[in-house]
Amino acid sequence: MILAAKSGRIHFLPFLAGLFLILVAWPHQAIAQTQPASGELNGQKAAIEALISKFNEIAGQVEAKKEDDAALVNLRLKLDEIAGQLLESAVVFRPRLLEIRRRLDQLGPPPGENEPPEPKIISEERLALSNEKAEINALIGKAETTSVEVNKLIDQISELRRDLFTRTLSKRYDLSFVLAKEVLTVFWAESGELYNTFSYWFRFVVRFKVNSVLLATFFSLVAAVVIFVGGRRFLGPIFHADPNNEHPSYISRLSVAFWSTLLPSLALAVFLNLTFFLYETYDVFRGDVGIILRQVFNVIVVVFFINRLAQRALSPGLPNWRLVPIESGAARILVWLITATAMITGLDFLLGTANDALGSPLQLTVTESLVASVLVGLLVTATAAVKPLVNEDGSAKPWPRLIRYPLYMIGTGTIFIAFLGYIGLARFVIQQIVVSGGILATMYIGFLSASAISTEGAFQNSAIGRRIAASFDMGEMALDRLGIVFSFLINIVVLAWGVPLILLQWGFQWGDIKAWAFQFASEINIGTVSFSLIGLMTGVLVFFGGYFVTRWFQRWLDGTVLTRSRIDSGVRNSIRTAIGYAGIALAALIGISAAGIDLSNLALVAGALSLGIGFGLQNIVSNFVSGLILLAERPFKAGDWIVAGGVEGTVKRVNVRATEIETFQRQTIIMPNSELINAAVGNWTHRNKLGRLEIRVGVAYGSDVKRVRDILLELAGKHEMVIKNPEPAVIFKDFGASSLDFEVRMYLYDISNVMTVQNDMRFAILEAFDKEGISIPFPQRDINLKGDLAAALGEEKSTPGRTKRRKTGAKPAAKVAKTAAASGAAAEAKAKRRRTSRRKPDPDE
């Protein structure tokens, strides 16, 4: 027995020791399983080192490319990408750091000097976790340091670009060589070199790339035709100006001017840019031909756009479609001046690009820009001198001063700046005159079109509105709302199209616009709060998606499931309302989460809201809670006939704040729910629509009361709306002052028909009583005259010959009789009320 016990202890102790080791080692093994592998840690470390190396390489290129604005923009985009990747690399370690800190807190600090030693496995785990934490912190610190240096370099690039732009506009050239003969010599030499460059390229294309050129041109042409033809078919009448329409509306003129300018220009831009892209893809270009052709395509698009805009806005051939009320001859002159200004400006930039590509002397570029600036200045001055308006006597009238004087200043100022030698500033001014002016004019027309469409009734009278109404059978209200949507979309399109083009003209690059758009969409900081525009848009889309899904589910549930279940309409309304509020609340929560808003950050807002509820929103919260109680308890439902205070009618809808009650006069009463909870409410149709109807009727004294009872019972029993069980009853109510009072009591299947039954029964009672000779009396009074008044009346009767005295005496007697009758009636009414108040209540009532 002892040996067996010893043997059992010998085998049991190793088992306990093994179990202890497993329990101690298990957290360490769990941590080891959750921590990233060493390969992953090394991979992140290598990625951060690669980003740092790439940053150092870019930092070395900034100084070398400080005179090239486009190159600086590309470097900045690369730096933005590096900054984002560094941030992502640092964020990757955050969950692991939280796990390490949590595990170190569980392990606790190492034992002190006077404390017993801890197991070796725990010490090793603490040391490994501490080393890993230090390594991760070092990597995060290196990434953060590099990120700070990246931001400093981005600021440095922005400063270099500002200085470059300022130097370009403020640089002054010596114009003493403009009149020298060497300029003409250099011009002919450069023209010959340009001709040779293109002739060589053309022979190369014919020999080796003709198929590629034809294929690329064909695809580009197809894309442009699809845009142009498809747009014309969709826009229809608003693309063409109808010459037979003598009085087109302002919105029609705006729409024709805007779309007939934008659509062809867009098709041409797509054709030329896609052609250039495909030529570059198929390696068609050689040397500097691609650079020059790109500028040629840009100039063609700009000149075509400016000419098209001037043609449609001024409309020389169709005065009725003109946006500006000017004279037709002046309109033709202005179209010519505007087109010539655009062509000269475009030619100047084209020659400047060719000179840069061919390495032409500076004096040739300066001379060309000087000539172009002077010509544009003269054209602007000539535009200011045009007299486009007409006086009442038919004579020509110049522009208003607000237009004429600024044009004179811009034209003469451009010429003056050019002759002073500030060629860069002069070129910048003429660029803004032509390109920015055309873009702003088109944007202005677009905004006017959007504003005109949004006016009430305008969209439904437009061509597109009539077409949509015919195709989708939409009403005036829906078309008016659709017009507002179209107006909003046009404003968005105009801004998205015009603002980037304006920024490009003011010296910014596409890289700047992309960086700003990405920064604006990804993160916006307002104080300590940051949010993402993309996140907000995503949250809004998710919310509206959930909203429409909720509405669809409500309609499906109510029209399919609840209808077939034959559930009461009030229950259906409560279920539908509860599902609607729950779905909208769920959609709001999901939308907030999708927008990236941390709900824990709303704790302060919730606290402030609760404080506001405690002081100023008590009634709203009371109505809201009352609405929830009404929806849950359902003391009345939609369709019930209720009486609440001085309001009587049918319940139409029970909302969480108020209940809609429609009176019998078809007036809708919005009653707060708290009033329905805190006051007595009568519901005629609470459990069912069964209800009792009473009709009172009186017959003359001396009538056969049993016959009266039988007639009333017969009439009540014959009515189709009166139920048989409980059967109708006739109650002999009282001996009235002038009549014997009866009351007919009937029960109806639907109490809402009470007025119809009352009307039918009263007609039938009158008809039946008339046939039976039973009269319904009216109040009568017997008047007893005493004293002098009786003697006076007796004397009048006894002396009929005294006519004059009888007449004079009759008047006061009649007045006295009337007064006495009135007093008697009042006394009788008072006595009747006293008898009614003293009698015992009827248990059947």
C-alpha cells in the first residue's frame, strides 16, 4: 500500500511539473505565434532603407533641375509618394507594438534584489520583447525623421518654383538687337533647319511608320466622331441654332452657345491628343518633332476653341441667337479680332517651342515674342475702339466705360511692357488675355446656363426636358427637380473643367493639380480634426444606398408579406415605421464608419447634446419618446376615428414626433405626441368598428306610445347597417314639457357610418309618423293674465266700436304677453334642467 502511494507520487509530480511549464510557456508561444516573422520585419526594414535611399537620390537632383519647373513638379510628386509610403511603413508596426506593450504589462517588471528569481523562460521572453520593441522604435524613428526631411525638401521645391516664376516675369532683355540685320538672317536659317527636320521625319514615316500612323489616326478619328456624333444626338436641338426661330429664349441661346462650343472643341482635343499619344506609343516621332507637334496640336485646339466661342456668343449671321445685344457689323469685326489675337498668341508660343527644341539664338525668341506682344496689344486696343452698341437714333455707340477703359489699359500696357524689355511678363499677359479669357467666358456661359435651367418651369420647357417627359412620363414637379439636378451637374462640370485649365495658364503644372486634388481628397485638416473628402463621399454614398435599400425593403415587406398576412393596417404602419427608422439609423452608423469618423470622438458632442436636451429640447425629446410609446402600445393606429381635446378625425399617420389627424372637413392637424400621451383620447375604433347610435325623438301627449315603440323598432330593424345582435331597443326616456321623449338605440357594424344611419333613420321616422298620424310637438305655453291686464283685455273685447283706443291698448298687451311667454319659457327650461339633474342615471346608457 505504501509502495503504491510512493509510486503514485513519483509519477504524479513529473505531471504537475510538466503542466506548470506548459502554463508558463503558453503565453510566450502565443506571442511568438502572433508576432511578425523575422522575414517580415527584415522586409519592412529593407523597404524603409530603400525609401531613404530614393529620397537621397531625389535630394541630389533638386539642385541640378532648379531651372526646370516641370522637372521640379515631377520631383515633388515623387517626394509625396515617398512620404506616404514612409507613413504606411510606420503604421504597420503599430499593432505589434500594442501587443508587445500589453504582454510586457502582463509579465510585469523584473524582480528586485530581495525578491525570489523568476523562471528563466519569463526573463528570456521579456528580453526578447524589449529588444524587438527597441528595434521597431528605431525603425519608426528613422521613418519619421526621413518624413520630416521629405517635407522640408517639398517646401524647398515650392520656394524654388516661386523664385523661378518671379524671375521669368521680372527678367528684362536688351532690345537693341531687334532692328539688327542678324535677326532676319537667323530667322531664315532657323526656318530652313525646321523645314529639314520635318522633311526628314516625313520621309522616315513614309518608309517605316506609315501603317502605324494610319492606324493611330484612324482610332483617334473614330473616338472623336463617337464623341461628336453621340453628343449631337443626345443634345439634339440645343446644339443647333434654328434660323427660323425669331424669338429664342435666353436659356436656348445660352445652351446652344455653350454646348456648340464645348462639344466640337472636346472632340478635336480628343482627336489630336489621342493621335499624339498613339504616335508616341508606336515610336513614330524622331528627334524634336514630338515636342513641336505637341505644341502645334495645343495651338490648334486653343484657336479653334476661341473662334468657336466667339462665333456662337456673338453670332454674326443669326442676330436672334446672339448673347450680347450688339450690332451685326461690329459682331463680325469682333469675331475677326478675337480669332486673330488667338492665332498670333498661339503662333508665338509655337515658335518659342520650336526655338527651344532647335536651340535657336535668344535674340530670335525675344524678337518673335516682342512682335507678338505688340500685335496682340494693338488688337486689344482695336477691340476697345469698336463701337458695337446702337443709340436710339441709330448711331454707333462705344463699349461701356467699365469694358472700354480696361481694354485700353491692357492693350497699351502690353505694348509698353514689351518695349521696356519685359518679354516674359508681356507673354504672360497675352496668354491670360487669350486663353484664360476664353476659358473664363465659357465658364461664365456655363454658369448662366445652369442658373437658367434651375429657374422654376425652365427645364420642362427645354428640348431635353420635353424629351425626358415624353420618354419617362414625368410630371412638372419631377421635371423641375430634375432641372435642379442638371443645374448642379453643369456647375460641377464647368468647375472641374475650367479651374484646372485656369491654374495651368497661371504657371502651375498638372503635377501640382494632381497633388492638390489627392491631398484635398485624402486628408483635410481643420485644427486638430482631420477628415478625408473621399471618405466623406463614401460615407454619404453608403448612407444613401442604405436609405434606398430601407425604403425598398419597406415597400416590399408591406406590399408582399404584410398584405398577404392580412395584418391590420395600423400594425402594418407601425412595422413599416419602425423598420424605416431602424434602417435609416443603421445606414447612418455604417455611413459614419465608412467615412472614417471615429464614433468615440463623438462623446463630447453627445455630452453637449444631452446638456442641450436637458435645457432646450425637452419638448422635442418628450414628443419623440411619446411617439415611440404610441408605436409600441398602439392605443390608436392609422385609420382610427379618435377624439383628442377639441380635435376629432381620422388618424392618417403616427410619426415619432407628431401624429397626423385628418378632420371631417379634410383639414390635417399635426398634433404633438406628448399631448396624446398626457391627455385623454377617445378612440371610436380601438378594438373594432362596432358602435352604438342613439336617436332622440318626441311625440305629442295623447299618442299611442306602444305604437310609437313598434314603429321605431321596425325602422331600426329594417336598416341594413344596423346589426341584429345586440338588437335595437327603444327607451321611453321622459315626460317632457311638451312631448313624450323616446330614444332609439342601435348598434352598427361600422361606427364611421353613423351620420348616414342617423340621416336615414330621421327621414324614415318622419315619414312613418306622418302616415300614422303621430305628431312631433314643439314647445307650447299657456299664459294666465290677472288683474288690470285681464280687465283691460276684457274691456277691449266688450267695446269693439272704439277702434282707436283698441289699437293703442293692443300694443302694450301684446308686448306684455310676449314678455310673459318668454319668462314662462325660461322658467320651464330651468325647471326641466333641475329635474334632469335630480333623476337617477339610466343603467343602459
